[in-house]
Amino acid sequence: MIDKTNLRSSKFSKHIKRILDEQLFVILPSIGALMLESKTNKIVFNPHLSFNDGNLVDFISKAESISKSSAQNLTNAFVSEIQNSLLKNNSFALKDFGTFHISDDGIMDFKEYKRSEKSVEKKDKRKDPKYYMQIAVDIMKSSIVERSKDNPSPHVGAVLVFPDGTFDTAYRGEFREGDHAEYTVMDKKNRHKDLSGCWIFATLEPCAPGARNTPKVSCAKRISNARISDVWYGIEDKNPTVNHGGIDHLEVNGVHVHQFSPEFHKEIEEANKEFMTWASIKNREAQKEKEINNRQKNSLILDQKAAETNMSSLSIEALQKFADDSNLNLNVSSEEFKQELKEMGLLEFNDKSNSYFPSGNAILLFGKRPRNKFPQAAIKAKVHFSSSKVGTETFDDALVLIPNQIEEWLNKVLPSSIDRSKFKAKQVSEFPPEVIREAIINAMIHRDYSLDGAKISLEIFSDKIIVKSPGKPYYPITIEAMRNFTANSYSRNKKLAFVFNEMDLMEESALGMDTYRSLWKVYDLPIPIIDYKNENIVVTFPRTVEAVMDSISKTKELNEEELVGFELVRTKGKVTRAQYETHFSFDKKKAERHLKRMVELGLILRKGSGPATYYEVSRQ
């Protein structure tokens, strides 16, 4: 008979381990918090942090592919088991971790099981993921083109990294024409090895279940079956048989999925230009065949709200703007143009009335008055002028018309918003309007339109500019990745992203991260501060280094030199002491003093040990 208590404890232990690896702490509601100390790699217990922050429930919901209410019920049952065991036996064993116990004084504590030095060594030997990304890109270039197929084959490189730091590589067609790189490195080169806990880096999204002919097994399924812990992929596979299906399968089966850093994307895309063009065409063809019940939930909500609209609800100006900027060379009243929009999923055709009608996305993109159906489809802008006056503006036109309107308005108000009496002349830079324009475009594309009444907001102060976008980051994007400028786009509004990309208003694979990261270097401005507050993603653009202190309170305890040093760490993402020392021409002791001060304030974290020590911005 199966012991359900041990089974549940084992399952929760795995979830807790993954959360600790990613976030360094996890709260067990009504019990306390387990925290992983970065310096000692030991788990400590804090009984005072026992509130339910929802993080454990959210993680279980995603990992187990169950509803949040079901995940909450599992968590409640697990917590009850711990409490009952503590009442009855004064202890509870958390499988593979340690034991909760109650002392004679009635105080709860946690004693971690002793872990072997060997297991700690294995974890420490793997290098920075970027190291393996570069190897995967390099090996990709050796891929063998398939001669037996009419359609182009992709160039793919894969790197399999073991916990002890050793690794193996493969490229597509290395041993046999058509063999996938992931299959080659896992099955042909390392078939008899235990791959649990390994990492895999692949320049292209692993193929999804169903993408290969029976009895062949998809790479995504091979990876999850092998208990690979983490997968990094370069770019998404646009082939309709994959099209994010590989990523979805891995995440559903508990594999951590990450995307390559942005600097590798262009090289991978260039090597696969022919394949990606073919895959995009096939993807569009596949889109035509999809039924409305296969659309994403967000699109369904938009379409329901767009009911009772027709072609006269669309703006000729907006449609013409799209046709011109996307080089369609079609009359917007023509049948050909309407068919083009239908193929994009922006129009539907009613056989009974023999007429076209717009989808919700079409109303947002091209509608004469989008707010009639979507009151939330507006941008509220406010500027605080140096004269203490406040100016307001509302942008509620068709989405494709707003970027130019925003830029024109910014060119008028930005110079007048600087109160130069508060700053030295050299301290204040004219803020580039194109950066704010890009932030607004990203907000329009990635916001959650299902949140009624929630509008994008733009507020301009003399020392900072704030853009708020309604909704949480769209999974698997995390706020941590956005803060570190490593986030890559996975838009909840794919139709909007596609249209804006066709108009050269944005890149489908970008979230503005490159632009934000370059502010310091290109414009001599601080990089933005990104946070999630009150159901909004908040991007704050400080206009001076001093303005950073208003957004990150702990920086007020830094002196002027340390503040500039903190801005360097934020800009770089991570630095070593030697890099910090060289950048500012400081001596070793001064650099160490600065970095130590930032660590003590919790602004940055010290990672690694010995010569491999580096510093990165704290997630908090």
C-alpha cells in the first residue's frame, strides 16, 4: 500500500528544492521560511516568516499543471501533516532535506541533513550559462544540411552539461543526416549515463511531442524523460509542428526553461534565415486552419467584446498606416487586403451575410474608437512642468497610430519638464523620446487587456519618467529577468506583436532590454528600474543618478561615488572586484570597501568564491 504522506513529502521536497535554487527562500504557510545562504550554501529556518505569500502555491500550480485552488489544497494538506506530526511526535522529516522539531522549550527549529562534499562540488563546477551558450552557437555552424528534403533544415547546436562541470556537444546531422542535435548528444553519445540534473543548451527550441513521425520521440520528451533540470534555448521554432510546443511540454513536466541572452539571438537567426522564413510561411498557413476555440484565452475575451462591430468600425487612416508601413502595396478597401487581414486572424468571414467582421485585436489595432468596446485601451499621460503646472493628455486612438502621436507629444513636453534650478547644468540630459516611445509600444503589446478599466500610464517628472503597464509579466517571463534586463519576449498578444513587427515598430523577440541596458553608455543616463506593483509592471527611468535614490530607498545610504558604482553593477548585471576597480581606477581596498557596503545594504549579492567571485544586483 502506498504511503501517501511519504509520497506527498517527497513531491514537496522536490518543489522546495527548485524554489530554493531559484529564489533562495521559500515560505511554508503557518510553519516558517527555509532560506539558502549564498555564502555557506546551508539551509536556515526562520519561524517568524510564516505568512502565505502565495509563492509556493503558484509554483506547485505551474509545476503540477493544476489550478491554484487545487495547489492550495495540496499545500494545506502538507502543512497539516507537518503540524500533526509536530504535535504527536515533536518532529517531522522533510524528505532529503532535514527535520523540523520542537524543543523542550516549545520552540520550532529545523535541522538540515548533512550533504556530501561531492554533491556541493558538482554544483559549483558548472560555469556561467553564457559560456555554454557560446559553445552551442559555435557548434551550430557545423550542422549538415539535409539533401533528401525539399524544405530547408535548421542549423542547430547542442551542449549537454553534467553536474560535475564536464560537457559534451553535438550538431544537427553529425552522425546521420537529419538527426537532431539534442538526440545525438543525449542518446548517441551519452545513452548509458545518468542525465538527471544535467543542463542542455540548444540554439533552437527542442521539437515538441507530435512533431516527429511515430515511433520517433520528440527532443522535448527525451529531455523531460531524462530528468534534465534546466534547458536553455536560443530562438523559438516557428515551424507550426513546434511553435512553442517544446517549451510548453518542458515547463509542464517541471523542467526549468530559459532563453539564451539577447546577444546570441541575431547570430542564430542569421544562420537559420532560410529555415525561419519557410517556418514562418508554414506557420501562417497553419494559422488559417485553426478554429476559434483554439485561440488563446485573451484573444477570446477580446473577440467577445468586439461583438456587434463591422468593417465600418475600422479607421481607414489606421488601415492605411498599416498597409504603408508594412509595404503591402494594397488598396485597404480591396478584397485582397481583407483576405490578407483574414489570414492574419484579424478578420473573420460570415458566410450567411457574405461579409467580413473584425476580431477584437483588429478593433484594438485599427478601430475608429477602440474604447467603445475596450475602455481600458488608452494611455493616460501626465507631465509636471518646471513651472509647477501639470499637463495631461489621453491617447485613445487605434493602437497603430499612437506611437507617432506619443513621440510628437514627448518632443513638445520633455524639454519643458526639466527643472534646471535643482540640478547642475551638466547633470541633466535631454531624455531621448524614442526610448519612452519604445517603452510605451512594449506596454501596448504586452499588457493584459482582460483587466477592465486598467490603463497604461505615463508620468513625466523633472527627475524621472514612469511607465506603468497593467498585468503581471507573462509566464515564463519573470520580474527578476526584467530587472536584470535578461527577459525575452513571449507576448500574450501575439497578433498585436506581429502587426507592430510588420510595421517595423518593434522586434517580436525583444522587450526593449537592449535599449534600456544601453542608456548609460549611449545617453549617459541611468538604466531604468523595473518592478511589479499594484498589478502593474512599473518601469522608472531616472533622469539623473541622484534620482535613483528616490526609487531604491537603500541607495540613500550610499555616498556619491558608491551610488555611481551601484549604477555600474546595475548596468553590467554582474561585475568582479577587478572589473569594478579597473572601471573607476580605484585601488583594490577602495573597490572592496564599496562592494562590501552595497552587500551589507542588501543592494547586491556576492556570488561564487575565490577568483570566481562576482557581484550582482539583489532580486530584492
